[in-house]
Amino acid sequence: MAEFADGKAKSAFRTIGEVSEALDIKPHVLRYWEQQFSLLKPMKRSGGRRLYRPSDVEMVQEIDRLVNQEGYTLKGAEAYLRAHGAPGSERRRGDRRVGDRRVSSGDGASNSAQPTANSVAKTDGPDLSESIAKLKEIRNRLAKAIEA
């Protein structure tokens, strides 16, 4: 968990400035990530002021790790978070996805993230060099067909 030197309790809500400073991530990046990651939804007060819950801060840290340390794309990072259970996702119980919108199911049932066919490749999966070789072979055949 991020270290905040403001004397607030660990469970306190944080402003975008506090999160930005503690995690060394620019506020505009945090706002962009909110647009790109449907799982990242800090509370917004009147006037649009963002308040990050401790679970939101955990999610930001995980996104930062995946994107900036592990080399995931933004879409790949979101797929990973969905497949492996996003930090703090338990607070979103009772929500389900319909297209690109989140709607409340109303029954309070837990909706744990399950891997899908569109999930990122697992790290324990097959060697990628074999797949890359097949793709290169297909590309070469297509190039020859176009030239003919």
C-alpha cells in the first residue's frame, strides 16, 4: 500500500493530488486511466472532485505495476485485472457488465472476475516463439498472394 505522510488513517479517502504525490503518477495520467479502466472508479463529489478509496489506490498501484513495470498495454492490463480479480473489486459487488456499461444487478450477488477468451495470454501458457513463427509464415504467404 502507498505511504501517505499526511497523518490520515489508512482507510481515509484521498484526493487525486495526494494519490498523485504518493505514487509519483501525474494527475492527468490518473484521470486518463479512469477513462481507460472501467474498474477504476473513484468517488466524485459535487464539482467533480475525486476521492480515492483505499481500494482505488490499490488498483492504481496495480495498474502502474502492470503497465510501467510488467510492460502490459492498457487493454492487456485491464484484461489481466478482470481475469485475476482486481484489487478492491469486492466493493463493486452486485454490479455486472452490459456492453461498456456497469449496471447493478440488484441482488447483491458477488460477481468475481472470470477469465474470458479475450483475456491476455497466461504467463504459464505455450511458448510465444512458435505462434510468432506461424504468424510470420502466414504473413509471407499473404504477401506472395498479393504479388501474384
